[in-house]
Amino acid sequence: MASLNDFLFISGLLFAIGLAGVIIRRNIIVIFMSLELMLAAASLTLVAFSRFHVQNGLPDYNGQVFVFFIITVAAAEVAVGLAIIVALYRARQTINVEDLTSMRG
């Protein structure tokens, strides 16, 4: 059986990989995926704390309900974010962050 420390270690590792992807990479799609990885790591932490916080013999499901709303917002974020990336690519013909210096075309 996995302990809380195991879940927190995996979550921290996922968050660190996502943070490294945001800092190091220059492709806007990879940065976007790295942000989603960081969001998934935060959700994993909430679920782990929810699972291991037992009250009256039952897990506390507040963290899992909160993760449900996070996933809902993340789905909307993905739709809007990808639409912005597609519009940006059509206008500039690049997805390299260094080539995108201003928001004007």
C-alpha cells in the first residue's frame, strides 16, 4: 500500500518536471503541456491529502470535490488556450516563444 509520502513525492516530481518544462522549453505547446502537468500534480496532492485525512473512519472527500472543479476549469483552459495558440500560429507562423515579442501583429 502506498503511503502519503509516496504520493507527495510523485506529485512533487511531476510538478518539478512541469516547472522545468516551463522554464527551459521555448515551444509554446510544450510550455502549455508543462502547465497542465503542474496542474495535475497539484490535483494529485489534493486527492492524496483527501484520501489520507480520515474522519470517523471515512476519508474526507472535500479535496476530491475540489479536484473535480479543477479538472472542469482545466478543460475550459485547454480549449481557450489551444484556440489562442492556433490563432497565434496563423498570424505569426511560429510557436516559438522567443519570436513572439508583442501581442500586436
